[in-house]
Amino acid sequence: MLTLSRDVRWLASASDDESVGLWALAGNQPPTLRQLRCDSRLFSVAFSSDGQLLAMGDDMGYVFLWEPFTDDGFNRFAKIEVSFQFEVRSVCFSPDDSEIAAASNSHNIYVWNFKTNSLLHELEGHEDYVRAVIYSADGERLASGSDDHTIRLWNASTGQAIVVLRGHIAIVRSVAFMPDGKSLVSGAEDGTIRSWNVDDAVAPPSQANLPPVDILAQARQVDGWLAGFSEERLIWLPQEYRPNIVVGRERTSLIASHQVVISADTALHHGTEWTKCWSESKMSTAAGSS
């Protein structure tokens, strides 16, 4: 994991060799390295906004704070005694450096005042590991990306969930706000980088005028159901269907050992033969676009 200080004078690296390195990027001179050894593997690193602190998340559920530019020889070091009991995959400072947010394998995000060592919020909602977390430039929102293929927006002051962004079909590895806070960019293991309009996302779309297939294409699994925008139940999924569901705007497919269901355009196709159902759905889509 790499991160740059805001003034682009320093590059920090965190490694699973239990060390964090700090590289001076001075003019045309070769980078010079200063290094701190820890007692656990490090998965994340972030500079404070003023560049005076480094935060590192490890595999034991802790966040380390390092003050590298103090007068006592680069050695001031602290360990925040708030254990998540899970790997800390991402850390970030709030823009005013009053808080730190950390994303973990517990599926949650933790926000605390590190000066008083007090936990402020525990953000719950993701259904798998959280890989990335970031504040907007104004400090009003947090964004997080997860192995559950979603990005979530949160109210940074209250810890309340704002909206879930769906579109990726694989693990979301990174999220970043644009400087104006109106756009969010995400990168995922599906090989795509997506840009989201935050204002549009925060205003939930009305599904009143959407075709049923569009509603189904944006559904998610909730307690064995495919659920819509407002958690309304759309389709009950037998147990054998759930691990193999693929939801998307073009087609929604449910594949079980003895039955296949595909929705495409406005038609629903089901049967025991995958190729036949798929062919019918393609014909339906073609007919709908002609």
C-alpha cells in the first residue's frame, strides 16, 4: 500500500514484512528511505491532512500512529488500543485531522477520535470485507468499498447510512472522492473503474415508472429474497439458487441444479435447459430493441 503526503514531498509504504517506509521525494535527488519496524503485518497507510502523522492498519486489528517529523529523531510512535479483532484493510484521516476511519474484515467501518481514544461510530451495513474507506473533502461524507461488490455512502457526523451504490460485479478495491465532492470514483476486480454522481446517488430513484426487469436488475439478496430499492420483496429464491445468481441490467439469471430462470427485456424464461433459456432471452432482447 502506498500513499503520498498532500504536499507531494513524502511517499509512505506499508508492507506485510511488518514495516512502514517513508521516502523523501526531494527535487531531482534519488528518494531516501526512513523505516519503522512494527510487530505485525501492515495492510494500509495514510497521511494526516497536515502531513505530520501517519496511520497504519495491521492484521491484528490495530491502528498505529507515527509522528515522523518530531525533534526526538523520527521515533514517536503510538498504538491505538481499540481492537477490531480483524484485519484493518484501509485507514484515512478526516480533513480536519480530528478523526480516523478504519475499514476491516469484520464487514464494518470504525470512526474514532484518536486524541481521546474514543470510538465515535461503528458503521454497519456491508455484507463482506470492507477494502476501502475515504472522507469527502468537506468531511461531511464517508465512502466505503467492499467485497460485497457495493459502495456505500455514510453521513460522517452521525454515522448513518445514506445510499448503496451497485454496479460492480466483483470486489471493490478502492474508492476516491473528486475534490469538489460531487463525484466518486471506484475501482474493482471486475476490471472496471466507475464514476458516480454523488448528488444523484443520494437522491434515491423512484421505481414507480421503471419496467419490472429494470427493478429486478438492481435487486439484491435479503433473507433469501431478491429485494428492490425499498427492501420490498420481489422474488423468493430457493436455497439452491442463491449461490449462483447473477444480477445485471441486461439479464438476471438464476442457475440451479435442475432449473434455469432468465429475465430479459420484459420476458421471463425458465426451464431445465440453459442454452434454450439463454437463446429465448436473446431473441426477446433483440425483438425489444428492433
